[in-house]
Amino acid sequence: MKSKVELNSNGVNYLRKGESPVILDETNLRTKLLTERGDKANIFEVSNELMKLWFSES
């Protein structure tokens, strides 16, 4: 699962294009993701609908 988009929030780069986050929790509606870059860890949630748009299976 690699990201197709970059995700930014208030200047914090949660996700870079081509990055593969770790899935922490997956429910019927939302998925909680973790990205780690050096000593920085970001946890964020996206809807499963956006997961299909933002991520590829490869």
C-alpha cells in the first residue's frame, strides 16, 4: 500500500507520495494510520473511502 498523494495539515507533512504508512486500526468507516520519519511519528485517521482514492495496492 503506497500513497498516491501527499497529506499536509498546518505545515506538518503527515504523508509523502509513495510512502507506505502502517495501519494501526481499521473499522467499517475509518482507518487509523501511522507514519514514522526519523524521530517523528504521526498518527492520523482517514475514511475508508479516501483510502481507496489515496492509496494503491502495490
